[in-house]
Amino acid sequence: DKRPSNVWGNHVEEINAVGTHEFFDLIDMLGADAYINGNVGTGSVQEMADWVQYMTADGGSPLARLRAQNGREKPFKVAFFGIGNELWGCGGNMKPEYYANLYSNYEHFLWAPEKSRPKMIASGGSGFDTAWTQVLSKELKGRTIGITVHQYTVPTGNWEVKGKDLGFKEGEWISTLANTLKMDQLVKDHVAVLDKNDPEKKIGLMIDEWGTWYDEAGAKSALFQQNSLRDALVAALNFHIFHEHAERVPMTTIAQMVNVLQAMVLTDKEKMVLTPTYYAFQMYVPFQDARSLPLAIKDNTSYALGAWTIPGVSASAARAKDGKVYLSLVNTDPNKPVDVAVDVAGTKVNRAVGKVLTSAAMDAHNTFQDPQVIKPAAFAARAAGGKLSIKVPAKAVVVVALEE
């Protein structure tokens, strides 16, 4: 069998129906850049080097000829290549000093034609642990463009009893948002290390696993969870944090895209559902390759419940490739709308036009039976007396273009 099945964690069978070629078929259809991760934990330098050569080499290589025999004559375009994953834990239980040496060994032998060589990324630490960032940013200068960090949002903060994906109370609404907002301090902690060890800013902080993680509610598949309006707000709040630190955070990738954790898409055989997280990503498309603009919220409201208090409004602004200024707003309060006065220096805004994502229920979600429960709706606001005021509904994400 050329595609032997494997048993992954939690005794889930991986049938290997999707391999290198199928992955790049998807990449080509989406028009995306490929970020491939190589196996350090149970693999070898030879295995990884062969794979990189198989993907990137042109016609003269035996592995390129094998790739052509398998249906792909032209090399695949691998934009980024990660050397290992979570080496501090499930990827190998290593110390950062050991991995730094191992990374250098692997990276040295990952040959690819100069015009198609991937940018190499090192696997960093977990959460607020900056030890890996400290060691790798010192030891791997010139060998990596980025160091990863993983941070998940757990409603309760307790990995043993994480919290529900649906049917949660307001207490788990606010705790989820409060815990996700901790991403800001996490980024600041890691960036402080990078600024010290890499003042030239050659190494970026890559947050390549983030998103919500709830208790599994059923037996559909490992790590399957539903996705509600709350998840859309989690996504938007993280986008704002990433925008604020764009100079040091050049890449982030949510985990995962389909059927696992905070997925954008849920599938069941031929059926497909777009989740609120999908719509959050869709609404924020203008922010891709845009220039982040400084923004301040004066006299911001607070949303409080029990022991938790968080900002009532989160916001981000950017000038996009189309020349327009885009503003995104999140109202974290599930009960009350909020009025936001907008003043953009150097411009006279007449109105704002865009989309809003909200619903009556905190856990509003789409299902295979009813896939249109929650989706973006048209949104607009007009200026009066030279001032633009936007009323953001309760528990909502708003993205608008500011028009002069």
C-alpha cells in the first residue's frame, strides 16, 4: 500500500488520503502560500531533506522525476517550512538548547534551488514560556526568519475541564474573551526577548497555533467542536492584537481550518458549513497586506461580570491596498450596544460602510441542517456635524470602510 494508514493520538486513524499533492491542489485552488511542517520528533534529516527536494527541485533530480511520475512536473512553491513542531512536548520533549543544535543540523541539509528555497521557521515555546524564544533568537541568527509560539484560549483556564462549545452561560462568555485577551501580554513578553537579542528585527514571532479549545461534546471526531458567535469575537480580538504588533508578528495561523478546534469550515461527507470564524476572517480580508494605523479609544467602556473585567470595545484601523481606511470594532458586552465616536486624523469622514456579525444568542452557530443562522449583514453609519458615530450592537464584530 503506497499510502499506509497510521494511528494518531487518541487512537484516531489517519488514512493518508491527503498527501503532498492533494495539499498543494488545495493551496493552488485557494491562491494561498504554503507553510509546510517537517517531522523532527520521529523523522530524520535524510527524510526531511528528501521531502524538501521532492517538493522544490527541478527536472534533473531523481526526486523531481519521481514527483513528475506522481503527476506534478513543475516544482511546488513552498513559501515557508517549519523544522519540527512543539519540540518542548508532543514533538520530542526537548530542551531549547538541544533543539537549537538539532535545528541547525536539519536546516543545513535542507537543499532547494535558490529561487524556490522556502523560508525556514524554528519551533518555539508554549504560551508565556519565553525560554525557547530566548535561546533560539540567540543561537539561530541567520538560519531562521521566525520563531513560533502556540497559545490556545480555554474558557475556564483549566485543561481538564475546559468549557463547553455551546450552551454556555455568560460567565464562560466573559472568561473566554478575557483569556483570549491575554495574547497581548504574551506577545509583548516574547517581543521583549526578540528586541533584546535581535534588534535588527530579522526574526519574527510566528503565532502559528491559536484559537479556542473546548471539551469534546460528541464522538464525531477527535477535537471536533462547534463554532459560535463567541468564536468570531475571539478571532477578531486576536486580529486586533496581531495588528498592533505587526512589526514583530509577520505571520499567524489559526489551528485548525477544517473540523478541528476553532475551524472555519465544518464538513460531513458532501456537506459543508461556514462558521462564524470563517466570516470573521472574510470580513478582515482588507487588513491583509495593509498598513496598520495608530488608534486610541478615549473613555473606553468596561464589561464586567463576577471576577472578570475587560474592555468594552476593541478596535483596529489600517490603510488597505485599495487606498481606503478600514476600521474594525468589537463590542464584547453581550447585553448592551455601544456608541463609538470616530475621529481619523487628516481625513473628513462622511460615512462608514461595511459588515456586522452578530446574533441574538451568544452561542449562535450554523449547522448542516440550518447553515444560515449567523452570517454578516450590511452595516452603515453616517457622519453628523463632521463627526462619525458608530453604534456597535451587543456582542458584535463590525468592519467598515471609511469614506470621505
